[in-house]
Amino acid sequence: RGRALAMRVLLLLALALPALCLYEEGTAVQLLNAAQFEEQVMNGDQMWLVEFYAPWCGHCKQLAPVYEKVAANLKGMVNVAAVDCDAEPTVAQMMGVKGFPTIKLIPADATYNPYTKKNSKIPEDYNGDRSSPKGFVKFALKHLPSRVALVNSTNVNDFLADEYPKVLLFSIKPTVSDLYKSLSMQYRDRLRFGQASDSEKALVKEFGATKFPFLVTIPGEDRSKFVVHDGEIKREELVAFMDKHALAKKTPDPSAPGTKKLVVNLEASDFDEKVMKDDAVWLGLFDKGPKPLPVLNELALTYDPTIKVGRVDAEKYAKLAKDQVVEEFPTLRLYQAEKSDTEDYSGKMEMGPMNEFVNFNIDAPVQSVQVGDALNTFMSKCVSAPCMVLLSNKQEVPTDFKLLALQYQKSLTHGMIAQPPPALLQQFQITAKLPRVMAFFSSNGTAESLQGIQHTGPMNLAALVQFASNFVAKKPSAPAAAEAQPLVEVSKDMSLNDACKSGGLCTIAILDGSNPDKLKEDLAVLDEVRKKKAGSPFKFVWVDGVCQPGVAAAFDISSDVMPTMLVVSLSKMRNRQLIGTFDVPTISGFLDNVLSGKLATSPFSQVPEVDSSADCAALHEQLIKERSAPADAGAEDDDIMAEVIAAAKAREAEERKLRKGDEDEDEDEEEPKKKKKKSKK
């Protein structure tokens, strides 16, 4: 009996063993446990594509060979990992995994949430095709962040201005390659990355570029001491070269976004003008000594731009501190919009308790709205100016919504409905867990056209600000029928700034002007979407990506993905590209998801200039010739392209086989007819 039991145990172990080894060691897929996931993914500074699976899941086993190919194709550019959720259930719970397999893209950077006092990364689910690696790879590379500055004769001095080590790539291509983007992330805080065009003749001559691509490193401010990379532009050789010139220890690049100093040094001569006469909320730290506390800049970054942060050297400006009745140092004082209303904090100068002090004491223009007549009265205000409404099961207003109300108090009305009844949630079509934020606005200034859009993104300040900014410009002056925004072409006679003027969101369609018939079809799709979105905050423009490659290149769009579309906020310098087919349903859903906050946006570095000297006809003719030229079947086809080509050939062969079969059947049917006619004769 004991032997039989032992055999059963061994059999169960044998059956379970293959499931536990879904991804073998040596593959490009990294198998992470909870500690590794927390350290490398959530607290790291790189982007990750992560599969959450269960070893018993049939779909997971079916996906495994495809996912290994995904990892192989993305190796060196995007980290690809997998988490066994049976072994690590806490990770699955933390990431909101509800089914297997679930694939999430987790960004490199986190956003600090002052309400939860945590840095949080906002993941994005992959919902595309899972039968081949192509969809996964395209999805990941579309989200690949870049820390590459586009360098030209105008900004090269700023790029080379300090002692921070730099690499500069000269290329004939207008867009930044995925390899170069990934290297800029790998060496973040160790090297500054730039890319210049081969058409920048003065720079090409200065650095002695004779063939392209051409890479140099500039170790300091002296640009004459540049070092040329004499190897091939391949990952292994580039890493070996960059390792020699990068900083040994990570040091933030002073020119990178997010490193700006937001703390204002306040002096006795300008304190009244900057703080006391300002309508904004201020945090003023009174301490002694020439250097501010390091935590102050972190505090300023947390509340920028809603709350301004300043520092007074109470040793140097003792009279100012006395006039402000500050007797203990250091003291953090909160100046409300009404400057006679202040609160002081003199506890531990650490982010946690300082945040708690601000969150508890800050005043914000948020109205408490009761269901019934009070709600109807409040909603009537949303006809003339947009409203932001928070629905929550709690009575207290969360800090993020307070900060949102402060930032947009002059342009939006803010209200909170505590513990809303189920009937109201059903009326507002809210099925998700509270809290939820909705924007209410009227497209033409009438109560009949009042509509609401639900924010479906994260409930942190950055996401709420992005959502609310879409409605700031929506202030109808008089009742009128909702009119669709005009469709504008960006060309040498119309800059992007002019086409997207007056703020708000601008949808930019990048189209191929070299194919007149296809262009006509794409413009018809765009025009239908434009009419469908009448009354929305979107402006609609389009640009010939072939004639204006610089505009497309600024957003990392190459000609092989045209037609495509971006939603751009020029005021926020953020954008989001359409992923999917260029048709009315896909574009409409994409715009709705951006507006609601379900799709996050990414920053871009500069607004592209239109080439006023471009000869569109000549460029179209050149592209048509290139398309008709024989393809160069080189050795650079990756696994994905090989699969696509093989699939296409297989389909062609199958179609030929079917056609041949049909012809044979036709001949077989004709032969008896001929014989019958012959016998009759």
C-alpha cells in the first residue's frame, strides 16, 4: 500500500513538473518572483512587458512559444518577463490580474501620488493578437520611451553646454531607431543622447562625419575632444563603446525633464509681491542657512503647478521672519489663497508628515452636492461652464481632487457627491468601483445638450489634470447648433501651431499624399469622424507625411505606418498615437479613450516645424519610384518579417492551388460535353 501511495505521489509530481517549467532557463523570458518584480519592475527605471500566467492554464501553455519569440525579438530593447501567479499570488492581486494569461506593459517612470504618498506606475494591458509575436512587438515598441534629443544648428550649443558626457548620432533617417531609444533608457542618468540629421552640414563638417550612421561621444563641454565610434552600429559594439564613456555612477542629467528646480528663493524685497499679493496657494519654508533642505524640492515637484513653494533664509532675512511671526526654525507655513489664512508645521522635515500636513489643511473650492434639488441646481451651472464631479463612498474630499479644484478654479466648477445612491450611479452609467470622476458640459450652451464623460483612468493627480484639461476651453458663448471643427491641412502655408491654435486637443492625421486615391479615402474617413465628434474639444488637422517627413519624425512615425493619427496637446507637450486600423469606429473609440483618460499620453520634446521649401510633387514621385524598385532582400529580416513573408507565400500558394483545382474541374466538365456533341454529329 505504501509503495502504491509513493507511486501516485511520483506520478503527480511528474505531471506537475512540466507545468512548473513553462519558461526554461536560458530563454529571453525572465521569470520573476515577488521580490524581483517589486525591485526590478515596480521600483526600477526601465520599461517591462510582463505576462501573468498560471502553470495549469491551457491558453498560457499555447502562448508560451509565441511569447518566447516576442522576448527574442525585443531582447536588448524591452525587458520581457513572466510571473507565475500560483507561486506569487500577491503580485497577481497587486496588479489586478483577473484571468490568465494577462499581459501588461509597465512603464519606466512612476508618478508620485500625494494622497497615497506612493510612487505608482500605470500599466497598460495588451489586448491584441496573440497568435504571433508581431502584435506584441509592435505594441511594446510603440510605447518604448526615448531620452534622445533632436539636435540641430539652433540648439546644439545647449546640448553641449556642460560637462555631462554625451553621445551624438548622425543619421540619414528622420526618426529615432528603437535600438537608439533603448540605449538612451539603458544609460539614463549616465549619458546624454542626441541625434542630428545628415543634412546639418555645419555639424557634419565639425565632427568629421563621412558616412552614416556616424556616432561620436563628447566627454565634456569641450566639443573638440570628441571621440568617434569606429565600429558597427550594432548593440554589442555600441554598449562596449558607451561603457567606456558613460558615468560610472548614476547622476541625473541637469538638462533632462523633471530635474528643474521649482523652489523659489524668497527675499525681503519681493516677499509681498510674490507671495502675499498672489492668488495662488503657497508653501513657505523658513529655515536658517544658505542651503535649503533637500526634501523641499521633492515637495515642490509633488505639488507643481498647483501649489507654489518658496524658501526664506531666516538667518539672512531675520526681520522678514519676525514680521511673519515665525519664531521656530525650520517652520513650513501654508498660505491659503486668502493670505490671512495660514497654517504652520514644525515637525519632522520628511515627505510623509509634510504631505499629511498639506493634505489635511489645504482649502479647495469643492462644493458638497446633495442628491435632489441641490444636484439639479449644481448641474445647471455645468451648462454655461464645464463641471468636474467626484462620486465617492467617503465624506472627505481626497487631496488629489482638492488640488485639481485649485488648479482649475477659474475655469471649472468642482463638486462632490458623497455616498451616491444606486439609482444615481445607474443614471450616470457608473458600474466601476468608486471613487469616480465625471466631466459635465454642454456643447452649445443649452440644457438639452448637457452630456457627461466618465474618467476611466487612474485616480491620481497627473491623470485627473490630463482629463480635466480637455474641458477647460469648452465655454459656449451662446446657444447654437453644435458645429464640427473644420478640417485643416498642415502645409508650408499653415504651421502646426496655427492649425492647433487656442489650446485643447488636436488630432493630427499623418497621411500618405503620394497615393491620390488612398488619400481621398483617408480624408473621407477623417471627415466622417470630424462630423461625428461635433461639439467635442478636438480640433482636426492632417499633414502629408511624405511631403513633411519632419512632422512625422518628431513623433517617431515612419512612412510604413501611414495612415495613422495622434492626439496632441501642444500646451502640455504630450501626445498619444493611434494603434489600429484607420477607420471610423477605431478612431472614434481611440478619441473617446484618450478624452476619458483610459489611454495615457506621453511627453514629446518639441513642436515640429513645417518645411516651407518642400516640393511635394517631387517627393511623391521619388517615393513612387522607390516603391516600384526591386526590394533588397538583405540579411536584416527579423523573425517577425520572416513569418509575415512566409505566411504571404503560403497564402499565395494555397490560392494558386485552389485556382488550379477550379480550372481542372471546369476542364473535366467540358470534356463530356465535347464528346456528346461529337457523337451527335
